[in-house]
Amino acid sequence: MAEVTDADFESEVIRSGVPVLVKFTADWCGPCRQLAPVLSDIAREESDRLKIVQLDVDANPRTTIAYGVLSTPTLMLFRDGEPVKSMVGARPKRRLLEELADVL
């Protein structure tokens, strides 16, 4: 999964031509680590219509604050440069795909 930062968030997420699911994460976050293989599978399976990236909240406070992220993991789906869905916490792959289906 690609990493994004405060410096490249706009070019990688906001100006992306496809929807982008951003995982706001931290090294110390256990549920974030649990979610990693689920997101890797989805990224591989949905690569033609969805981009998945992660942003370390500790290293990138500007973006974290700008989008009001208070908990990790927070998953935020951006489409056409705007956040259209936000989810907090780890979840199984099937449930995550169900939650994303209405906005993809």
C-alpha cells in the first residue's frame, strides 16, 4: 500500500482520477495492522477502480487535522477530491466492501 504525506496528499488523493481510500494510521495502532492485509487484498482486486493509500497521523498532522481524524484506523474515501465516506475501526473484508459499494 502506497504511503502519502502532507506534502503529496493533494496530488495523490485530491487530484486523483479514481476514487481513493485513505487509511489514517499509526505505527502503534494494533487495529491498523489488522486492517493492512484486508486493504492489500482489496487494493489488488479493485485496482482498476479504486486506489488505496495510507497516511501516518503522527508524521502528517496537517492532513490529519484538516480532515478531523481523531481515531485510528480511520478510513476515508475521496471521490473527485472530496471526502464522501468515513469509517472508524477495523472490519472484515466483506463488510468493508459492502460499506464501500454504495459510493464506488
